[in-house]
Amino acid sequence: MPDGGTRTGSRYQLADKAVWRVGYGAMQLAGDGVFGPPRDRDEAIAVLRAAVDAGVDHIDTAEYYGPGVVNELIRDALHPYPGGLALVSKVAARRDDSGAVLPYDDPDQLRAGIHDNLKTLGVERLTAVNLRVMDNGAPDARFVDQLGALMTARDEGLIGGIGISNVSREHLMRALEITEIVCVQNFFNLAARQGTPILDECNARDIAFVPFCPLGHPRTQRDAILSNRVVTRVAAAHDASAPQVALAWLLAIAPNVLLIPGTRTRAHLAENLAAGDLWLDDREIARLNREFDWHMSFEPPAIKHDKD
Ligand SMILES: NC(=O)c1ccc[n+]([C@@H]2O[C@H](COP(=O)([O-])OP(=O)(O)OC[C@H]3O[C@@H](n4cnc5c(N)ncnc54)[C@H](OP(=O)(O)O)[C@@H]3O)[C@@H](O)[C@H]2O)c1
């Protein structure tokens, strides 16, 4: 990655660490359905080491990926961790024996979730932890109590900063009345821009915005993005790939966007990291926006708690 200065290849502050704008999301490293052991453990370990070797200093994870599987892979591959590495996790869910994703989001459960992450990752402190809101409700008294659990953990030094995930702009504004928020992690990509108001709010306040499923979800949406004629034409003009264009578009639309694309392979990892060097001009951004405007007339696909 370039040494700062460009629009796409610069660093951005995430809690107490300045990280590269292209990081890595580790969710895909678990077995199918983000459940159980990886298909190829050696490759999973190799992907994590290759990411850090390439300069990645922001890795996103969760104890409920596996469960426990992804955090243990990260620890096995990377512990003792490089000093500048931001490990960011999320709490509020758990898995049952069948792999179902269940809420685990009472304040005491959130606290237990943070401790589980610290234990499986083998650290005393996480750079940030996201409160992954599990329902579509308004930011009510329960949301405030949940934030309280993360504030206590931050006061105790267990986490460097508090993030919120799967939230509306109203959640963000309510949270900011109570405490500092360092990142928002929401579903967002070329074909799913319903979260633009919260992205803009984060940008205005210098809060990192971390889009999940940056290449699209479900599979049909990802295929629609990656095979789109404007995406592939822009890619060809830069001798780049369609996924790189989808990622570079995200980097270009706002300086506070931090990417965590997920993959199980070193080949896709290298391709995704190289998106940090791809500069799309304003005309290309406008063409891509116009092309995907029609998607916005449809409802966004339901996200089923991190399961592909
Ligand atoms: N807060 C939340 O609720 C939440 C929800 C979902 C995800 N997340 C986080 O966000 C991260 C990213 O999301 P994600 O992994 O679901 O979605 P993603 O990054 O959009 O893409 C994942 C899928 O795209 C494929 N892919 C990746 N790079 C590719 C490339 N260069 N060319 C072709 N295909 C490629 C992967 O397959 P291969 O393995 O074959 O590359 C995988 O199937 C996750 O790892 C997780 O940390 C958070």
C-alpha cells in the first residue's frame, strides 16, 4: 500500500490507532455459513499472515464467527500481534449448536462477549468493539443500557473505542448524546446505498464508516455488481478487476470509509488490497452512481446475521 497522501491509500484514525483505509474482514475464514472450522485451515492461516505482511493493520472479527473459530485462527496466525494492529470485534450475538444466530445482547451478555473475545484472541484490550444491534427497533432505553455496558468496558481499558453496527442515523445521534463513537459498521455497497445519511453524518463528525459486504450480498447482488457493464468497463480502463472498482468506489465516496473486504484466499486478498491504489475520477464515480441508482428503488436484501 502507498505511504499515505493519496485519497485511497491514506490512513484514518480508528480509536487510538491510525489504520490504512483497506483492512481485512475475517468472517469468511470460518466454515460455510460462518459456522465450524475452515474448509482449508492452512490457507486461512496463510491469508491472515499475508494480510499483515502486506501492511494490513485493521482486522475485523467476532467471537460468534465459528463460534470462536475465527478468533482462534487470528491468534494462531498472528500472536504475538504487531504493535500497530487494530483488532476490532463485535458483540451482541451468539450461535447455538445448530449454527443459528441468536441475540446475546443484554448488558451482562455484552460484557461476557467482550471477555470471550479478549480470551480467544489472547489480548488484554481490543482497539474497538461494535455493538451489533440485533433488531430493527428505534434507539430506546435498552440501546442506552447496552451502550452503558460498552462504556464500562472502555472505562476499564478492555476496549479502546465503541462502535455501533447495523444501525440507523437515529441510533448514531442518540449514541452521541451519551458517549463517543469511533466507528459505524453497516451494510453498504454500490448497489445498497440506503445508508448514505449515516455515512454522511459520520463523515461530518470524523467517525469511521466501515461498510460490510462491500462487494454485495446476497450472491445475486454481488454477481450483479461484479458483472455490471459500467463496473467492468471502468475496470478495463484501469487494467483492474470488477471487485477492485467496487472497493475503490467506496474509498472514493468519502474519506472516512474504512474497508474490511472478506475472503478465504490469498489471491482475492491481494486483489482487494490493491484496490487501495486505484484512483477513480469524478466522472467514473458519477457514472457508477447513475448506473446503480435503479437498484435503490428496491428494498435492500435482509441481512441474516453475518451468514452468507
Ligand atoms: N457487522 C455485521 O453485521 C457484519 C455482517 C457481515 C460482515 N461483517 C464483516 O464485514 C466483512 C466483509 O463482509 P463479507 O466478507 O461478508 O463480504 P465481502 O467482503 O463483500 O465479500 C465476501 C465474498 O466475496 C468474495 N470475494 C472477496 N474478494 C473477492 C474478489 N476479489 N473477487 C471475487 N470474489 C471475492 C468472497 O469469496 P472468496 O472467499 O472466494 O474470496 C466472499 O464470498 C466480514 O469479513 C466481517 O468481518 C460484518
